[in-house]
Amino acid sequence: MTKLLLAGAAALALLPAPALAQDAAPDQAAAPPADDSSPDQGSMKGMNMSGMDMKGMKGMDMSGMDMSGQGSGTSRLPPNEKMGGTMLGLGGQTMLMLSGYVWPIYTDQTGPRGDDKVYAQSMGMAMLTAPFTGGKVTLNSMMSLEPAMKHDGYPLLYATGEEAKGQPLVDRQHPHDLFMELSGRLDLDIANKTTAFLYGGPVAEPALGPSAFMHRASAKYNPEAPITHHWFDSTHISYGVVTAGVSAPKWQFEASAFRGQEPDEFRWNIETPRLDSWSVRATFAPSPAWLLQASHGHIHAPEAAHPTEDENRTTISAQYNNGSGLSAMAAFSVKDRVPGRNFSAWLGEVNWDLTRRHTLFGRIENVDNDELFPNPADPLHDVAFRVTKLQAGYAYRLPLGPANLALGGTAAAFLKPDALDAAYGKSPMGYTVFAKLSLGD
Ligand SMILES: [Cu+2]
């Protein structure tokens, strides 16, 4: 995927700048400029044409390929939310969108349970869209080189979920798998702007939770995964997914069958797909700025360490994007362990592009977690603690042609019960500095 990103960037770098927009639509290059009342212009709004000559795009027929408001998997974002990327026309109306990032980070998580590390997050996405009369086919691939960061990922206080060396990961965030998504989607028009769709693949995302954090504008410069990842969006890499739904501009209903077990610690391979879990999701976009989501799923034996425990997960979320640099999300989740009890979590997240250069962002999370002491001999084993994480960050952005470089850092503090002082210290902190190079926004 780094390769993909570089290849995309290199391909663009080889083109003379004025040809860029034309390259995005070779068949329309010679088309006469359309008048400003072109009905297709609305669909351009959602696309990030950074560095491109918008005038050259006006004549394009963008019907069937409005990417605004699309999140990860089949999830949706506020219609105002742009999907960053570079479009390449492949003839006819077939388009290839490339986007991705390489994100070197240094983190220092303090206190007895902290650690520091230099690591890199990465992702490369390629999306092929081929409209036809009466519908559209979309193929998605998303890859990451994060498996190179070793099984135990990166230090992140109070994060839990998945395993390394056969042990549950605690105070660390797992790396993502090489194949984050390999999926296809078929949309068939059933009414004006309304489609019935079928989506799925060996690696895909079921209809559960809000769009995964790496696809939300509200988290685009936040280098830390949410410590509530396993309450909201941890199913975003599932081995085996089939989803059917109906999608309209303002609403979407869908249901999925998928494999409940989380990815194992060997992250270069594709694990055996199964369909042993299910979920349903309803999505509503009352206006271009808002996206509301509610979902519920039954996850069969998600954790390898607890093969006899299932999980019922219910999430609701509200996302906001004003279309001019301010995006936010508020979300609430209840994890009902079967057998077991409920564990709830909530999250608030914001990203504010103050100017073209300066961005402020932050996240607040609160989670009830009983996995902080995995050793059965520990007196605090299986005891639940409610922890709040408060995090703020800043990014300085440098546009580099079709790419963007963001330099920044974050600081995080925690509110926790005194009973955790012995293990974590009185006031542990989490710091990061980073440089995010992205194709697209
Ligand atoms: Cu993840």
C-alpha cells in the first residue's frame, strides 16, 4: 500500500500540472465547458479535488460516482464529508480512486504501565467504480503495512483488545492487518437515487457501529486509536462479511452476516471467512451536515482468549460536518457480554481546520473496562474500572501538490479510580508527535 501510494503520487508527479484535471476524466478532456447549471455539479461538492483545476472538471458526468458521505465498509458519513483521493478515469465512466497515508509517530505513554515507541501507521486504498445502466459496481481494496510493527503494536494507556504472543494486549493498540478490506458491492437502482445493494468479501466491514476511526474527518489527524475501539468500530476488519441493504440519500437500512472472531496476531494473512455473527444498522442523514446511526449486533466469540463468550453490541452515533472544516462525532455503545454483564462507553471527537494551515483536534472517551489486569493471579483480575481519557492535539498542514503533510502532536490525561494508582501511577500521560503524509486530505 505504501507502494500503491507512491505509485499514485509518482503517476501524478509525472503529469504536467494543467493536465491533471483532464487526466481525471480523459474522455471529457475535449468536452466543451458545461454551463454553470450543470446538474452534476452538486455531486462534485463532496470530492476532494485538492490541487486540481476545478474548471476542467465541470463538464464531467459524475453521475453514479458521488463519493461524498461514504464511510468505511457500507457505513455513511455526513453528506458534507469529503472523501479525499485522486481520481483516475479508466475509460467510459469507470473510475479508480486512490488514497492513503504513511504516518510516522513517536509516542511516550508515561507511568509504570507506559512505554515509548517510534512506529508508523499506514493505509492505501483503491476503489474502482463502474456505473452501468440501472446500477453500479464498486470494488474496494485497503491495505496496511502495520503488521511490520510487530505483534504488540504501539503503547496506548488503557487500550485493550486482541492479542500478541498468545496474551491479551493491554495498554497497547494492535496493528492492523495487511488486508484491511477486499470487498465488492453491487448497487441496483430501485427508485430515484435509491438503490438496493449487496456488499461483501473475504475481508470487509459489517454494518455495525459508526465509520471506523481512520475514515472519519473528526479523527483524521489523531494518531491514537480510540481506547473505545473495541466498543465502537473494532469489527471494521472482519474475515467474511455479507451485507444487504437499501440506500437513499437521506437514509439507509442494512443487515450483515460476518465472522465474529477478531483478527489473530498473525497479520500478514487472510483468515478463514465464516458467517457466525449478525448485525443490523439504520442510518439517517437529516441534512448535509448530519449523520445519525444506530446499530446492533451479535458477535460470536470475538476474543480468542474467551472462546465461550459472545457479545451483543449496541451503538448509536451522531456525526457532524459543516462542510468548511469543522467535523465532530458523539457516540455511545453498550457491550453486553454473554454470559456476563454490560460494559458501556462513550466518545466525543472533534477536528477543526481553523485555516488551510492550522488544525485543532481532540477526543474525550469514557469506558468501563474489566480487561486491564489479564493475569488471573492478580487481585484486580476481571475487576471493571471506569476510565476517562482527555486528549487534545494540533496539526500544521503543508499542501504538497496532490499530497498533504501534517506535522503535529497530542497530549492526553486520564481520570481514573484511585484503585488504579498502584498500577498506573497517580497521573499518567500520553504524548505523541507525528508527521502524516497523505494522498487526498
Ligand atoms: Cu482497528
